Amino acid sequence: EIGAALQDAFAAGLARNDLFVTSKVWNTNHSKDHVRQACVRTLNNLGLQYLDLYLVHWPLAFRHTGQDLQPDVPRDDRGIVESAKVSLQETWAAMEALVDEGLVRSVGVSNYSTVELSDLLAYCRIPPAVNQVECHPYLQQTSLRKLCAAAGCAIVAFSSLGGPVTQGRPCERRLLEDTTLVGIAGAHGWTVAQLILRFLLQEGLAVIPKSSSEDRLRENFGVGSLPPISKDDMSAIRGLDCGLRYNNFDWAFGGGMVFGP
């Protein structure tokens, strides 16, 4: 569907240079050959000759299950994810080869911790342009942001508005209902979502909030034109950082959680 929409847009006069297209390689396609196959499949599906940015989705390698990703999270009869013996270094070398071949313009990672990113920087030939991670007032990723700034790696924040669950369980702390955020947003005449996105932009991060509502999409796009948040309000929002993560899965070796505990 996306590929068909892109071709319709190009036929109507949209230039390829007017788009920035990002995709990711999934955990079951981490080996050298599978990385390339996955990228080519994405390009064919979209009807494009290159991607602007290609990311390693997670720093985890699962058993290969085919390019149709069925299943996308393979598990054994105990319910534990089936890992593959593929190093992150092998995966990154395959990503760099895509740049050499002209299939992608730049490469990056997603969900990499400070340790994983530090390791990558020790062996990479082409450094990651981006690290896409969960980031919001409850999880501000201060240490990771320092590392990325020093390495020239941009942070792209996902789940920036929080979520209804954490580690697969209903979460009692709803970011959009936080009393501090509600109070600051109300004083500005903004929604809490606008406040959070403005805060993250003011912290120097890129944000990619999702919404199926056209009105909310327009609201999100307009956040960049809002006036700056005051120093006192920025300090109050920074004080909400508590390490609460909404995205965590039991995908680690042996069935552990990716980010613990």
C-alpha cells in the first residue's frame, strides 16, 4: 500500500528528493546475506532505488524465519525466543556494505544502550547517523544522549508520549496524565502532548510521535512553532525522570527482559 501511494505521488509530480524514507532490518535478518535481502525486499515493496536511512531495529539476533517474517519472534516449546549466533559486528558490516552499494544513503541503530553503542563505535567503518530510542519525560536517557552527542549520532525519540503498558503489564503512571505536565501545559494553553514534544525538541532531540488522527497530526507538526518553554518549567520537567520504560520485551537470551530487570 505504501509503495503504491509513493508511486501515485511521484506520478503526480512529487520529487524523490522531497522525501526522507527510513526503514529497519528486523531481528530475524541480522546475518550478512539476510540484511541485504531484507533491504532489497523493502526497496522492491516501496518501488524505490534507495533508502535515506536504514536502521538495525534491535541489538538482538533471532533465528531466521524467512523474509516474510513469519513468525517475527520465533520461540521454542518453552516460550523462549530462539536466538541466532550472529554478532552485532557482522550485522553492522552488512549495513555498511549497503551504503557502499548505494542501496541506502545512511545507516543507524535503534534501541542501542550506551554499552552497545560504545562497542559499535569501536569497530565501525561508517558510524551510525541515528540511535532511535524510547525517550520522554519519565525516561530522559541522559547518559545515552551524552554519548550520542560526543559521537555525532542524532537521537530520535519514539514513544515520546508514553503508553498504556510497561513490560507487558498495565502501567499505573500515565505520562499524559502527570499532574506536573498537566499544570504546565494548562498554563501555556497547550495539550500535554504538545508540551512533551516541545520539551524534547528544546532538548535537541528529534521526535516521531504516531497518531491516526489528522487533527493530532497537524497539532504535532505545529509544535516547532510554539514559544520556548521557560527555564523553570524545563527544570520541572527534567525532574520527572524516573527511568520508567514503556517498551521492554522478554527477548534476551534465556528469556530475560531486554532492558532488565
